[in-house]
Amino acid sequence: MISMQRSVANKTAGYPRIGSGTDQARPLIELKHVSKTYHTVAGDFSALKNIDLAIESGEFVAIVGKSGSGKTTLINVLTGIDRPSSGEVHIAGTPVHQLDEGQLAIWRGATLGIVFQFFQLLPTLTVLENVRLPMDFCNQYTSSERNERAMSLLRLVGIEEFAHQLPSQLSGGQQQSAAIARSLANDPQIVVTDEPTGNLDAHTAEQVFDLLIRLAASGKTVLMVTHDDDLASRAGRVITLQDGEIV
Ligand SMILES: Nc1ncnc2c1ncn2[C@@H]1O[C@H](COP(=O)(O)OP(=O)(O)O)[C@@H](O)[C@H]1O
Ligand SMILES: [Mg+2]
């Protein structure tokens, strides 16, 4: 089995740090007074209201709440996909809210694995090529290491026999496993998933969830948005959002 541990020194070299850098006393993920307001033609809408949140390295955190409670907004702000209207997001010593777009892309590629509900595999690439792609962007592994590593990750998630197939030839659960393998391509410290089992039947959802549990057990920090209270109750911690607030 391929090691899922990361080398911190290796991963933090070469991308910009602003501010104080890594502070060992700080939680791995820290949100301070984070608010997000969407400005729409119908008026302003507060999707996140003064969120304070600290997550330690190695935690498995489930984020639950009704549709529209702000779960995806929280994930987007945390991953730098979207910016907070106010407040601070610190991840592994990096003030994410201060990075510009170019810095964000580099930082995200090296630090986060992101898994979406609808897999978002590229349909014209094979499964192996999909898993290899983030390595080609990040340049952390040599060209010859990449295929071997992609294959190891497919083995890790149990779908190596589909390596040379197109995503459309796989079942939903297999595609999500491929998406998880892809999220691990650059050996991120943190895996963030928004409704990863939302499009899967209960049995397959269970298998994908077990895979995330294994990642957390191996030392990854895992954040999972889910509608499934049974699955959430098996995470190390459950955070419930309601109308943009943690309750
Ligand atoms: N880009 C946007 N523009 C305006 N309103 C938005 C936007 N994205 C989300 N919202 C609103 O913010 C609230 C929270 O959305 P979201 O974070 O997607 O909730 P959840 O993921 O919990 O279903 C919802 O009321 C949604 O309609
Ligand atoms: Mg959502």
C-alpha cells in the first residue's frame, strides 16, 4: 500500500507564504470571524455569519445541515474557491484569504485534495490519465514516477483494473473512487469533499465513506459535507450549519 503520509518540508517549499508562516501552536485549519454575503438582484444574502472554526491535523470532520444552510459556501471559502466577505482563513500557516488567484491555484494544488458530488472526471481521458493530471500541473513528481503513483492510488481505492478505461465505463461508485484517487495525486495534507456520496446508492456510499475513514486513519485530515446523518455520526466530529451559523 502506498504511503499517504506527506512530507511537510517538501510540500511547503516553492509556494508563497505571507505573514507569519507555519505556527505549530495553531490548528491546521482555522477560520476566524468568517462571513460571506452574496449580492444578488434580490438583495444581499448572508450565507455565512461570523464563523469561527478550528480543525486539528488528522481529524475527520463531517459538516451537516439542511440544503441552503451554507455547507458548500463554507467549503468554497475554506478551499479558496471563493473568498470570504470578511474574516480570515488560515490553513497550515498560510493565510488563504490573502492569496491572489495565481498563488491560490498553486497552494490548492499542493495542499488540498477536493472531491465533488458529481466526480468531475474528464470524460476523454482514461481513469489513469485523470489521476495523473494533477501531478502534471504540480510538478512534484518526476514524469516517470507519475504513472506508477497514479496506478498505486488506483490500487489503493480498489479500481486498478479500470486504469485504462474511460470514466463513462465505470459505475458511479468506481468513478467516485477514481475522483478520490485523483484528489490524492499530489499527496495533500487535507482532503475536502462536498457530498461525495450524494449521488451514490447506500451500499456504494458506505464503501466510499470507508475509504475516507481509511484516509483519515492514515493521517489525512478529512472534511466531508454530507446529508447522511448515519455516515456523519461515524466521523470524529460533526459540525452542523443552520442559516450560515454553526449550531
Ligand atoms: N453564488 C451565489 N449567489 C447567491 N446566492 C448564493 C450563491 N451560492 C449560494 N447562495 C445561497 O447561499 C445559501 C447557502 O448555499 P450553499 O452554501 O450552497 O448551501 P448548502 O451547500 O448547505 O446547500 C443558499 O441560500 C444559496 O441559495
Ligand atoms: Mg451544497
